[in-house]
Amino acid sequence: IKGAVMRNETIFSALLEAIPLAGLLITDEERILCANSAATLLFGDNLVGLAYISVLRHPAVLNAIEVTLGGQAEAKTRYTAALGDQDVTYDMTCRRVKLGKKNLILVCFRDVTDVEQATQMRRDFVANVSHELRTPLTTLSGFIETLQGPAREDEAARKRFLGIMSKEAARMNRLVDDLLSLSRVESDERMRPIEQVELNTLLQSCIITMAAPAKSEKVDITLLGDESSEYFIQGDEDQLRQVFNNLLENAIKYGGANGKITVGIELVDHDATLRGPAICSCVCDTGPGIDPLHIPRLTERFYRVDSHRSRAVGGTGLGLAIVKHIVNRHRGRLAIASTLGEGTAFSVLLPAL
Ligand code: ADP
């Protein structure tokens, strides 16, 4: 009999080890019979023989095991534990396992932190989008009411209000355009672009596109280097155009009137992160700069250093998020360097062909 029990335990251990989750088998004497290595990583070594209560301390977990030991076929719970300096969320399932005369409880822990984070991000995103749309919508509704009521006959007010309404409608349009761009970029982020693109020509054409807004802000844009040098990469031309247009637009918007923008392009023989030769294109401005505190978060959706200023210049808070996704799709990297009071440099490094 003893031999048979031993053999059973070996089989249980082998099966438990094959489950791709942290798992424990608990006996109806409330002790741990087997633990797989994923469970050992979570709860420590030498678990076999210990009372489960001394190992699993979370009240919801203990409760789930207790009701299963009491006869319920299955119990589930979700709980969050601090692991090092981060919170990890687990889906825990207890099931009764009847093996001959033995009643065992199989307890499994699945790490659902990523799913939980994605759900939270989706919630935040919807809340942000609603908030962003609500502000212009409230303004529009307010002015429509005023025009229908008190200002019905006031020619001057009507002209002024219609001007503001048209600005707010344009803001909503930009937001929807950026949201659609972001969703398109995200959906093909896993597909590697296949066109061959020459970046020097592309940069020159982006500078021409931005000439009018630059002129109206009295900003000067200079391209450094030889206009006829060629820098080839594998990419998606439309998306790369969007990257540089967004960076130039930001440099114009935030660089301040009478600022100077310099655009440079060069071959980097070896970029450590990209593990090979890269083309580095840089958009530098002479604006107020960005506090280093904000730099790591700038590419998050709707993150703005100064929301007031961003809205005043017509920003949606999505420009750099779009840039980051496009650069990721190209297996490149975005580097941001800034000195307060001096200016900011956005460098896009893309693998050279
Ligand atoms: P927005 O639509 O608000 O411009 P972005 O994603 O393009 O959104 O940029 C995020 C934030 O980063 C901006 O709100 C601004 O605070 C900051 N930022 C971007 N580019 C610059 C720059 N060249 N100089 C200073 N701040 C900048």
C-alpha cells in the first residue's frame, strides 16, 4: 500500500508539473501533498507536508479552499498580491479531485496582471476620449443655445460665436482624425513595412508641408547637411511622413514664436539598442524645453505637460503616441533630449538598409 501511495504521489507531481500554472494539491487533512515549480516560485521551497494555512495567507484564497474542502466542487477568486515592488493579480481556482478513496483539492494560480492592465487601460482610454469630446461639445451646445436665445439678433456676437464654434468643431475633427490614425497604426503594428524609403527627400518634403504654419508663427526651419545625400530604410512612407509632420508641428507649436527649428539626418554606424547601423533623423527646437520628469510619459495617449497650453495650440495629446507606435512598427526607437530654457530634440532612429 505504501508503495502504491508513493507511486501515486510521483504521478501527481509529474502531472502537476505539466500544468502551465502555479499549482498545489491539498489533502483533506489540509496539508500540501504536491507543489509544482511555478508554485514554489510563488510560495517558497519545501512546501510538501505543510499545512496550507501556513503558506497561503490571503483570506479570499483560504475561504475558497475551505469551501471546496467542505464539499463544493469548485471555487474561484481573484486577488492581488505585492510581488517585489509591483502588484500581481491572480485568478485562483480550487477544484475537488477524487482519486480512489482520496479527496484532493487542486489549487491553481493564473497570473492575469497583463489582462487586468489592458482592461484598465481600455477603461482609462474611453474615459479620456469622452472627456476630450465633452469639452468642445459643451462649448458648442452653449453657443447654439445663446444664438437661439439672447444673441438671436446680435450680429456682432453671432459672428464671434460662430468663429469659436468653428474652432471647436475643428478640434473635434482633429481628435477623431488622430484617434483613427492611432487605431490604424496600432492594428498594423505587427506587420513590417516593406517599401524602400529615402529619408532625406521625405524630410525635405515634410519641411515644405510645414512651411506655412512655420511662417505664421515666425519660426525658421533649417535642414542640416547635404540635400542630395541619400539615406535608405525599409518603411511605410505615409506613416513616416506622419512622424516627421507631428514632430515638426510640435516644434512649431511649443517652440514659441521666433524660434528656430533644425532638422538633421545622419548615419549612425552602430546603434546599441537597434544592434546595427541606423539612420538618425532629428527635429530640434529652441523652445522652453521639457522637464525631465515628464519625458518618459510624453508618448502616453493624452499625456500633456501643460494641458492648457496644448489645448490653446490645438493639441489632441495623441501626436507623440502615434509617433511612438509608428517608430515601433519600424523596429526603431524614439529618443527625447531636452534642456529647460534651451530647447528639445526628438531623434528618430530607424534601422538602415
Ligand atoms: P499635443 O497634441 O498635446 O501636442 P503630443 O502627443 O504631440 O500632444 O505631445 C504631448 C505633449 O508633449 C504636449 O502636450 C507638450 O506638452 C509636450 N511637447 C511635445 N513636443 C514638444 C516640444 N517640441 N517642446 C515642448 N514640449 C513638447
